[in-house]
Amino acid sequence: MAYPERVNGGHDLGGQHGHGPVVAEKSEPVFHEGWEGRVYAMMRLARLAGLFNLDEMRWTIEQIPPADYLRASYYERWLGALERLIAEKSVEPAKALPNSTAPPRLNPRFEVGDEVRTRSFHPHHHTRLARYARGKSGIVELIHGPYPLPDLRADGMALVWQPVYTVRFNGRELWGNDGLSNDSVSMDLWEEYLE
Amino acid sequence: MSHEHPHQHGHAELSDLEARALAVESLLVEKGLITSDAVDRVVYRFEHDIGPMVGAKVVARAWTDTAFKARLLADGTAAIAELGIDSQDLHLEVVENRPGIHNLVVCTLCSCYPWFLLGLPPVWYKSAPYRSRAVIEPRAVLHEFGVDQPDETQIKVWDSSADLRYMVLPERPAGTEGWPEERLAALVSRDAMIGTAVVAISEAVTP
């Protein structure tokens, strides 16, 4: 598979139409096949061993071309990403960036109850601001963190810590007349994602 | 997908995916990053030890201990630590269903899920239909799961996009007054803690 850099990828599914009904399997096993469990465990263990961090893993999956992304099963995506991460990354864990350092003390720019607006951007890198919530206004519900900014951590760069806000968006704000004012979606957003 | 049992028949019948997974495992073991024993242990843990029964215990405790419930809603991470549950650097936010408020958890970008309480997510939770629709038409999705909420009930969807994980604290069903925790926990389904089900007294457990 070719992996062009992109961020508006096949993974950013929120609000799409046409994927059909949600089909729940009765008495579903944890893993459907033996290799799935091994791929899950290897991804987890290789990450904890420092070969890559969570955002590098996500970013690798997000670069799968959208048609391939949707066609592949969940663990097929993981297997492809694991192969690519192994090929690309140094396999000397000692050289990998630490996954966690002590978070700094930061003063959040916003308070609970503040009205905030998300930035409208389409960057060519990993981000956790989903497309459907860009350029939208919401209310700060909770303040957390700080947590490392995924956009930079996905490139294996030094950790940049920022406060994270749970922001509640009204259904009308997100979906116009197709949304309900009695419904809301809350997302956890790094300070960088807010204007 | 293979319907063979290749481990009993040797490598000749490995499916492409099995062969690739095996190649990755050999490479990671060779590099000294993982051991096959550690892989076995992780698989075992998720198949046997971590699952919705962990979250159900937390829910039953919250239903029977109002002080614990208050702590759970204020700081979920600390409250489950009291019960020996480690959220491993993730922060737990527990959202409570009440009359007039129904909560629903999704991860539109990947598959974030409170695995330390519920185990690994089912395929539908990670699927394109659920991830695309839960945020734009939550009521239609709930209807497909057999949950119909009146228009005046507020539907609060939580799209997990950072280091927080969400669990729904379902409403305790009427008619369970005085029940011990274990019996209450048996009522609590995985889907009720995601928000795609409500807890009801089924005929099977009614005395």
C-alpha cells in the first residue's frame, strides 16, 4: 500500500453517511482469530517497549488510503501499521523517546463555562480535532491534563504539553437543521485546537 | 479469513494474515522487544481477566454506595483505584444517565474505549457505521439497539478524542431495592456502560 501523507483520512468518520446499519454480533469472542490477539498484544508490547508511541501508531493507521482503510478489518489495519512501524523505526528501544515525562504546571487559558471556538484547519499531519468539529463553537465542560499534543508526538518529537478541555457542542451547531438542539456531542480538545 | 486450523497443520496452510503476523512476531522477538510468552499473557488477560464484569462491579458499587458514587463521578480514576482497577495513565470520566439525560460513548477517529473496565471493544464499536453515525444521528443508532428515548430527553454523546475514557453509569432499574451488589452487577451489560442499552430486570433473574 502507498502511504501519502494526509490528515483528512479514511479514519475521520464522524458525520459520514452511507455506511449502513450498526451490526452487533451475538456472543462475540474477544478475538475472532488467533493472529488478531497476537497482533493486538504485539502492538501493545512494542509500544510499551518504546518502539513507537500511541500517536505514531494512530498516524500510521491514518495514512492508509481511505478505500483500503474501509476495506480492511480492524486488525488488518493494525498488522499493516505494525509492519510499517517496524520497517521505519529504530528497533533500539533505548533510543526511542520516553513515552512519559513529568507534566509541567500550566495555566489553562479557558475556564469551565467559557464559550470557545475550534480552529478550522486541514494540516498535513496527525491531529485529534475531527473534521466535523472544526470551526465550531462550544462550551467548556471540564478541564484536564496537561497532556502531550498528539500533532507533534505523532512525529516522535519532544513532548509539548497542553491543557485538554472537554467541549460540548450543540447538535444544531454541528449539524445545522439536521441536528437536534436537545442533543450534544462533547470532545476532548487540546488548547491548540481552540481559537 | 481462513476457516482452517493452521496451527495443527503446519505452515503450508497459514493464511496470508497469519503468516504476516508470525513474521512480525519473529522479527520483534529477534530484536529483543517482546517475547512470545508476553504475547501469550496479554492475549490470555484480555480473553479471561479483563471484561465487562469489571465495569459491572463498579456500577453495582455506585448503585449501593452513594459516597462511592459521588467519588466515582468526581474523579473516576481515583474511585476505581479504590477497587484495585488501574486505568494505566488514562483518565476515567464516568457520565451518569438520569431521567432526562442519556449518555452515549463513541470514538469517531479510532477505537478509544475504557478497556480497563470493559475489556476490548466489540467489532461494531470500531466499525464505520457506528463511528460515523453515533455523533450525527445518535437517536437512530440507539433505536437500532432497541433504545428509544423521548424527544425531551437530552442525548449526550462523548467522542473520546484524547487521554480520557468514558463509561456510562446506567440508571438502576426499579424493583432492585435491597439487592446485593453481586446480583445487581449481573444485570449490567457491556452495552449499558457504552450507552447503547439500558439496564432492565430480565425474566431470567426475576425471582
